[in-house]
Amino acid sequence: MSEDAFGFDTLRVSVASGVAHVHLTPTASDGMFGPLMLLELPAAVAELDALPDVRAVLMSVTGTEGDGVLPAGARDARDAFAGREVALRGQAAAGALAALPVPTVAALDGPVHGAALEIALACDLRVAQEQATLAFPGVQHGLPSGYGGTSRLVRLIGEARAADLLLTGRTVTASEALSLGVVSRTAAGATADGLELAAALAGRESEPRAFAAGLIKEALLRGGALDLAGALEVEADLFGLAAGGTAEE
């Protein structure tokens, strides 16, 4: 599939061997996660979700200084209602990514700060280039996170560590982000390593892992909103669904 098959302006999409690669390419006018990208990313995700041969997705985020620090449109919001709409657009983009039924990997390069990092948190796994930096600097600009960063970060690394990053707005290196649990691994080349990881998660078309991966993601999404007893019920139901006819003998 050619990279321009989907016809987007702020991202390129290619599919090979079961892996879809979404490479974010901000325009000079729109920037990282500007209004156009926030429309195009969910649209691309919807198209990929409809392709049965896509078994994993890699999203490449290459930040530059100033990109993604503030949610797109935050400076132009005239009142609380307009500001809320800005947050909801970002949350919708992140939510579409999080809801994909296949494993998702974010490859992070450069300074991945603010809104860019919030969107990356919607992926299942994150690979950071060794020289990358990560931060939630919104507090330094008088803004909390708006694209789901607060909720996802605290679920990922715990309240105390999340509070440290969100309340200070400090910048962390890739190695510290790894130790905190914000990223899954670091690599000399985030995209190359991310593609390798996504390919491993995708497996071969004939393997049963794609079905199992979808059930695991459903268990994570549904179980995360329940108490332990409810989450265990969901897990048992999904295990039964697999074991009842799809698991390998």
C-alpha cells in the first residue's frame, strides 16, 4: 500500500506485513496536533480499523522545540466552553487510538512534550529514542493536561510519580522515563525499534496471536474501569471465548 493511499495532509500511512505505520508530519501552519491533525488522526485510525490485514500499528512522533507543548487552539479559546471543546477534540483523537483492537506502539523522537506525549500515552507501548526528552509542561503555561494525559499517566505510573511530572512540568530524559514506566524501552533508533516491536506483536497472519491480542486489549480497556471482581469476570469471559474454539490445541 502506498504511503499516500489515504490522502492525508498531516500524516503518512503505509501498511506492510500486517503493520500499519502512521508517521505524523506536521504542516507549517497546523503544527503538531493542530486542528487538522486532530481531525485526520481519528480518520486514519478508523480506516486502519477497517482493514483486516492490519494486526499492529506504529505511530511515529518526532517532536521539535515548541511542538505539542500546548493543546492546539488553547491560546485562542475565548471562554471555558471553547477551552473544553479543545480538550474534547484531543481526547477524541487519543480515544480513537486507544480503542484500536490491535497492539499499538508509539516511537518517540526529539522533544516529545505536552499534547504530543498525551496522545502517545494512548498507545499500548512506547519506544523512546535514547536522546529524546519527555515532559508535561502545561502547568508552566497555566494549563493542566487536556487530552487525557492526567488520567492515563496516573494509571500508567501511579499517582505519586504522575503528580511529580504534572505538577513540576519538568523535562525527563528517555532513561528516566524508562525507569518511571512512562516508556516501555529506549533505543538508538525509535522508529526502527518500534517497527521491529510492532512486527513481533503482529506476528504472521496464520497465527492465533492477533485474536488473543484483541481480547487482551479488550480486557485492559474494560477491566481498567471496574473493580477487581468485575475485571476478573471480564477476563474469565474473554478467556472462555478464546478457549472455547480459537485457542491452539
